[in-house]
Amino acid sequence: MDMRGERRRRAQRAVVIVWMLLVAAAGALTVWMRDSAEPGGPYVWQHTEPGETYDLPPCPTPDAGRLASCAYADDSR
């Protein structure tokens, strides 16, 4: 093969290597950024018995025909 063919092959190989390095760096950056955006763990399931009740404050009573709903959050860590 002549010199121009070898240069072309070497240039193509360099382009492929640079492309692979950029893909690997972008993937690592994506994983790092996704992990830093998520809230901290640990995530656990709360185990309860079917008949178990908690000491929760009572739900407010609705006024004349209006609907009321309650939501409780446990912030004890």
C-alpha cells in the first residue's frame, strides 16, 4: 500500500479511538450526574401488621357536604 493509504487508515483509526473515548467519557458523566441528582438513601419498606394502628391526629371534619382527605408523612429518620 502506498503512503497515502497508510495515512488514511491511521487517521481513521485515530478518529475511531477519539470517538470511543468521547462516548466513554459522556457515559461516565451521565451516570455521575444522574447519581448526584437522586435523593440519598437508604430506601426501605415499612413492615406493618394488618390490624396495627398508629397514633395519628384525627382527620378534619368537612363542612356541610364538602369532602376532606388526609395525608400523613413520617419524617423520623
